[in-house]
Amino acid sequence: MKKKISILGSTGSIGLNALMILEKKKIYFDIILLSANKNFPLICKQIKKYHPKIFVITDKKIYKKVKNKFKLKTIKILNNFKSLKFKKRIDITISAVPGIAGLEPTIFMVKASKKILIANKESIICGWDLIKKDSLKYNTEIVPIDSEHFSLLNLLRENEIKNIKKIYITASGGPFLNLQINKFKNISPREALKHPKWKMGKKISIDSATLMNKMLELIEAQKLFKIPDYKLDIIIHPESLVHAIIILNNGLIKFLYHETSMIVPLANAIFDGNIHIQDFLQIKGSKKNDSIKNLTFDKINKKTFPIIKIKKRLNEYPSTPIILNAANEILVDQFLLKKIPFLSISKNIMNILSDRNYKKYAIRNPKNLNQINKIDQWAKQWTLKKIKK
Ligand code: NDP
Ligand code: MG
């Protein structure tokens, strides 16, 4: 029987990679649900090409426009997940909406799916307890596909954390790894969006340029694998081929290496590792797909990446991750809109941690989505109000 698939964020970078993989083996899959926000032409194209039974469109105007265009078709076009019911559970859901906006649909789909592949790190950072609770209740398998966490999942399957001295997730360093410090003032959104190794959506590309992406990924790793703070660190690895490293107490060091492409974790997670990656990936610049390239590793330069200063405070209080994530979402938006300079992103994130009201919200331990959203809203409003250029 064909596997039933849903993709949250189907018009984005991860969504399109997932669709490309599924298309190559389309006899095995039925695309039941797709979701997106406002990319009208691509939403229409995906409806015609993949014939999903349901398309959820968040943006109200675009939702109405698409609904109108396809009113004579059998597809259900919805504006949210609330009224949605499935007769049978979805086999695989891919969660790839950026930001906390992905949390509510992810929680909804945890209940309705047998397996969830989570790219949307912000939902793990802000709502892991809720996702975990429902995954246990509904017996849903959760597979992180952020490349570092997919690598850790593999490495930690065979090695217990108690036998590990240190765990590193790697960082490419983004577009400004070797930029002179005095040039940081004038970085434009266009320059910051040009990642040297990965082709990704706007938000995660800016997070990679500031290194906030790695701060979020440290939290993500702690939530997913319960790694104590002192065992977890970041290492610069410009080639982006090794994604995670574990140093064992017994002197062995293991790491996971794969080509710099999200197709690798995605395809492996979809097919439980039973694939020939050549079926999905054309590896550039090498005739042999399995050639191993030179690898370099380096410490992080605090002057290039001032955000690293918050590393010790990432899990200071139960809601610190929600607050940091919310402030960052606003600051990335403001930078992309050219309202603040690049360096203000890290500066303002640090400022919220020294605000007198910070602790009042950070010590809360939210028990449901509503409580998470309240903390998120406070931090977003605070950031907009207090933003310094
Ligand atoms: P993109 O910006 O490329 O795509 C985002 C997708 O989500 C689009 O389909 C977009 O719809 C939809 N979307 C955006 N905002 C909303 C919203 N408010 N409500 C509903 N749908 C929305 O993002 P990426 O694919 O790059 O990233 C997705 C997630 O995966 C992020 O959390 C990121 O951190 C994570 N990730 C991504 C990696 C990558 O290589 N790209 C690597 C590791 C993790 P529309 O196009 O219609 O606006
Ligand atoms: Mg990553």
C-alpha cells in the first residue's frame, strides 16, 4: 500500500527537497496534505502537479485566492488545521515551516501521523515537552532532520551519553567566517543571505550568518537528546561535511560525514536508511560519490560571532529558549527589512537577557500552547519596543 504523506511548508527549501525525493519514487507515495503561507504561483503549481487532497494556506488573502481558483476541484483548501480530521493516520509528515509558526501545525500532525520528520527546529526549541508528550500518547516516531541532529541521532544510537566526554555539532561559519571585523557594520541582507555551503530559506540563512542558528541548535540537541550543557559544544568546520562529532571516554572519536545536502538526512529518514543516495543526489565535482575530501576544524572566534556569549545562558530558565527564539525572529525580520544593521541582531538578543522583566517570564514553565504563545508574544513585543540600532 502507498504511504500517505503530508508536508508542512511544501513551497520552501526543505519542502521542495522532500517533494523531489518523493517524486523519484512516486509509486510508493500518496501526497495527502501540503501546507504553505503565501507563494501563490507555487501553491497552484503544486496542486496541479501533486493532486494533494488537502492544502492548508495560512495567509488569508492567498487562501481565498487559491480557494476561488480551485472551487470546482475536489481538493479541500483550508486556512488552518482546526477543522481537519483524517480517516486514517498519515504515514510520514515533514515539518518544515520556519519559526514558532510551525509549532501548532506540528503538534496537530504529531497526533495524526505515524512518523514526523522535524526540520522546524524552532518548534523543538519552544514546544518540545508538548511534542514529546503527544508523541508518546499517540505512538508517533520523531526523527529530527536538521543535519547535525540527524547525525547525532545516528551516533547516539550506538553510544550512550554517559560514555561520551564531549559532543560537537559543526558550524560552517556562514558567509562572514573570514570577514574583517570592521566590515561587519555594513553587511547587507543580500550579502548575509548568500550562504557558501547550504541553499536555505531566508530566516535560517540569516541565523547561519550570525551563528544564532548554532545557539538554537544547541538548545535543539539538549531537548532532543538530554545532553548536559558541559558536554555539548560547537566547532567550526567550513567544509560542512562532518555534521556531528562524539569524543568517547575510551579515547575513540566518531563522527558522521555526508555530502552537504539536506537530501541526505531527508531521504534516509523517509526510507529508514534503505536507499542508494545516488538515486536522489548528483554530487558535484566528483566522479565517485564516495570520495572523501579534506576536512578542517577550528575554534569559534568570539569577535566574529559575538552571539556565542549567550551560550552559557541558553537554558538558564525553562522559558529562556522561547524568549531567545522570539527576539531572534523579530530581529531577523527587522534586518531583512533593512530597519536595523546586522550587528544589532546579536546586540539586541543579549539585551533582552538583562531586562528586568526577563526573569519573570523566563521562569515560567508553560504547560500548553497558549502559555508558550504568551511568552513568545511578550518577548516579540519587548524586542520591537526596545530595539536599539
Ligand atoms: P523556507 O523559508 O524556504 O520555507 C518556508 C516554508 O514554510 C514555505 O513553504 C512557506 O510558505 C511556509 N511558511 C512560512 N511562514 C509560514 C507561516 N507563518 N505559516 C505557514 N507556513 C509558513 O524555509 P526552509 O525550508 O529553509 O526551513 C524550514 C525549517 O527547516 C526552518 O525551521 C529551518 O530552520 C529548518 N531547517 C532548514 C534547513 C534548510 O536546508 N533549508 C536545514 C535545517 C533546518 P510560502 O512559500 O508560501 O511563503
Ligand atoms: Mg543544522
